[in-house]
Amino acid sequence: MHRDRSFGGFAWVLISTIILILVAGCGSSSGSNSTPVPITVTLQPSPILLPQDGSIVQAQITVTSTSETAQVSFVNLPAGVQETYSASDTNPSGAIKFTASNVAMAGTYTPTLTVNSAGQTKSTSFTLIIAPLVKVSNTVDTALGIAGKLKQFMATSFQIFQYTGDIFGTGATIAGREQELTNLGAQHNRMQVIAGGMPMVSNSGTAADWDFTILDTTAEPVLASGDHSPEFQIGTAPAWMCDSQGRLLVAAHAQDFAAYAANLVRYYNKGGFDVGAKHFQSPGNSPITWWGIFNEYNLNGLSASEYVTLYNATVPAMLAVDPTIKISALELSDFGLGTGGAGDPMQALPTFLAASNAGGVNAQVDVLSTHFYGTCNQNDSDAKLFDQVPVFVQNVDYFYKTLGRRPDLGQAQVWVTENNVNADFNDGTGKSTCNPGQAFVTDQRGTSAFFAAWRPFVFSQLGKVGNRALYHWEYAADKQYGEVNSASAPYLSYWVDRTLFNMFPSTPAAPGPDILTVNASGDTSSIETLATRSPDGTVRVMIVNRAVHALADNNGAGDPRTVIVDTSSFGTFASASVLTIDATTNVTNGPTGAGIAPAARILVTLNGYGTAFLSLTP
């Protein structure tokens, strides 16, 4: 029995040893094939908003790893952005500090964060927004506008001729369409009367010489709308005063044109006039105060000196009928400053504003009017149209500087009485008027989201240089030109102009808000900022996003922009709201504002072309 137990013990030891060896072998094999615990990486907040003023923005990086250390790197960080990673004492999680200098380009980016830890690599993309910082000061910038005031009003235009038709409809529709025009808030709406709209049709000395039917169809509803004070622009001359090409023969008919204009003043302001035993008198009750003398003489066959002759003959004849009227001069087709071409103001103003005893104007001038279109070629890119805006500012500045040579005209204002993105039109054969041989294409940018950035940009730039009126061309038209269509349904352009009036009203009774000083840090090349303060203390900040997505874009969507508006210099506000006009705006009902929390710094984000209006109430 003893022997059997000894053998059994030996066997047990041997078997145990074999089992241990096998277990050890299995354990060794298992260790070489195991999968390590994967690392994870998160970065908060998202997105990361980085002001362009060099301030530090801290993000939290959380890394789960079996190692206590990590290597952190970035790919596709924009130029001008710096980052610093600081891990905690016990694990690779920690903080990343970002800064952006003013050389960083504003925009939205998606860089990649890569972490190496415990022999593993993990990458994750995140959103980084580089935002200009716009600091609005509680001081007036007296170098802008008219001694620091934004005295620019909004207006629209009507071209009246044989093809105008019934813009306001008939019967019950008239009142509704008149109200829609009134709601626009425009002042001194311009009626440009040309061709078949001219009420003097011949010169026989009989009542048959005059027919106001076409003119009254549009003029009377305009007189009944808005401020009841339109500008009547005598756009051209009756056909009998012109040659076979439609060019007014100034030497032969300057006095005839003056007599014709004087009768128009009688028709609206002084109880009418009689011809051939027939009395002609406006059926309306509103007189017309504002009058424009001829349209774009520089493109309609007159020289600068001929225009001076015509003006000096016409204005005194009109004032003799009604000395209270106001006169708009030139109505210039304005392009190519300093080029010496037909649209160069330097070819027009020196002659018109020469001393009165040296051949210059010797009659009353209340306004010098000029026209601005972004292009005359639908193929021009969005970027080019935006770039033309500050160029045209130089033209308005030139008008004021040249006016300074005539102290007797020192109270004259400068108005832009035609404005739109594209001046081209169909020549009647389907071809472009501006670009012979090319097919005419309607430029949709006049009513698209592009316009929601372009017109506010124009408004801001021209208002800051002292322009006093900005007229849309034209009210009821197609998608290139109109604010409403032929059925009076509004386009986006209607709401853009209506909002500009509501946000920055300037009327004879309340001549505009103060323009506040703005200091911007960072890349502001693709945004425009206008800040004002109303007499009741309301501060309004307009942020325009004109960032193009690609330089070749034509009626593109634009690129997103976020702007940080700093109003800390004002203290606190009781309430705040923001209203945005862009591609998402409801064109039937218009934009609606939304209340936001007042703060020292407020974020304004536009996802493409458009404009945000921030209102802050004390």
C-alpha cells in the first residue's frame, strides 16, 4: 500500500508539472495575440470659435488611453492660427489653446487633430470658425456721412412710355398695389417719362398736340402712394424736337423744350393750361416738387455744353411757373472715372460746374444726380460686381469735390437716382445691348440672395461718403431689375430695400441716425459693417456677408461668415433682436426678426450671401 501511494504522489507531481507548462504555454500564446484597448479622442467645444484679435480660446481634449502621455498634432490649420497642447499631470487629456492673428482668413474650416498614445493613432476632424471682431464705439464718426449723420433715403423708379402698361392694375387692385408701394417706405419715387409716355405728341397748336393718357395711368397711383412727392424726370424731348435718330436739337429747340417743361409744371402744380380751347390739368391733388432735367444726356446725343444750354433755358422757365420746385441736374450715366470716355464724370462736371460767367450753369441746382450699375455684362463674376462698389464711391466723392468749386451751389446734394446690378437689356432681337453679338441673358442677381448682400453693401458705402438718395431701378419689372413683378408679387429685392428704409430711416422730419465709429480686427475684406444710433438711443449694426465661395462664381451662394459684434462700450441694453435677409427669406411675407439675449459680445452668422440687422434697445 505504501508503494502504491508513493507512485501516486509521483504521478500527481508529474501531471501537475505538465499542466503548469501547458497553462504557461497557453498564457504566452494568448498574450502575443491580444488586441489593446483602443484610444478615444474628443475635442470640445464644437465648433471652436476663434476671434481674430489674438485672444486665446481654450478647447478641452479628452483622451482615453493606457498611457499617461500623448503626442498631439494638427493638419490643415489655417495660416495665422497657433495652437498649444497642455496635458494633465496624470493622463493625456488636457487643454489646447488656440489664437488667430489678423492675417488669418475669416471663414469656416475643418482641420484634423491626430493623437498618438500607447502605440496607437487616432484622428478626428473638427470645425474651426475664424471670426472677425467688430467693436462698435459709443462715439460718432464725424468723418462719415454728412458730419456724422446717415442722411441717405431709399427710393424706387418707374419708366413711363408706350409699353409700360397698367403697373397698378385696374379697379380694386389699384389700392392694394398703391399700399404695397407705400409700405416700401420709399421717398420721392422717380417717374422717368420717355418716348411714347411724353404727353406732347405734336406741335400743331391744337388740343391734339397733348395726350396725358399713358402718363396718368402710372403717375396718378404714384402720386397717391408713399410720400405723395415723386420726382418727375423729363427723360427726353417730344419727337418733333428731335432729329431722325431721336437726338434733341438743342440749338433749334432749347426754348421749345423749356416751354414744354413749364406746361408740365402748370399741369401738376398750377391748375393746368389751355391749348386749342381745351384745358389740361392733373386729375390728382398732389403737386410735384421735384423735377429732373433730361436723362443720361451723355448717352443720348448731347454734349456737355449742349446740356448746360438746355438746363439754363429750361429751369428758369419752370421756376417762373412755380418758384417752390426743386431741380435735379445731370442724371448722368456714370462709369469709368478718369478714363475720358462717355461715362466719365470728369468729362461732364467741369463743364456744368464751370463759373456761370465762363459757360457753366447759371440756374438753380438742388441735386446732382448720377447712376450706378455694377456691370453691363452678365458674364461678370460676383466678385467683380462687389469690387465695383468701392470704386464707384470715388465717383460720388468726385461729385462733392467738384461741387466745392461753386460756393453758390454749396447746398446741392448728390443723389444716385438709378442703381442695380446690371444695366444691360434686350435690344429687341434677343441680343445684348451692351455686348453686341452676345445673346441677352436676364441677370438673376437683381433678385437673388446675391442682391441681399450687394444692395446693403452699396447702401453702406455710399451713405458713408455722403450720398443723400439711393434709387432702385426699377420697381415693377423682371428678375434682373424689379422689386415686384408684373402681378405686383414681391421679389427678394423688395424686402431688402424695405428693410434698409425701416432700419435706417432718413426723412425731412428726422434726417437720419448718427454713424458710429467701428473698429474691426481681422479679415474684414468680405464683410461690410454699418453701425448707427437713433435719437431714441437704439443702436443698429448691419453686417453684410459678401464672401464669394469661388472667384468664378456668377450668382453663387456665397461663403459662410460668423462675425463677433462687441458693444461693450455702451454698457447694458434692455433688449436685442436680429433680422436676417438671405436665400432662406420668405419672398411672400418677408423677413422676420427674432429676439436674442443682450450681451457684450454677440455672434452674427450668415450661411452665405446676405445681411443681418442687429438692433439693441436701451
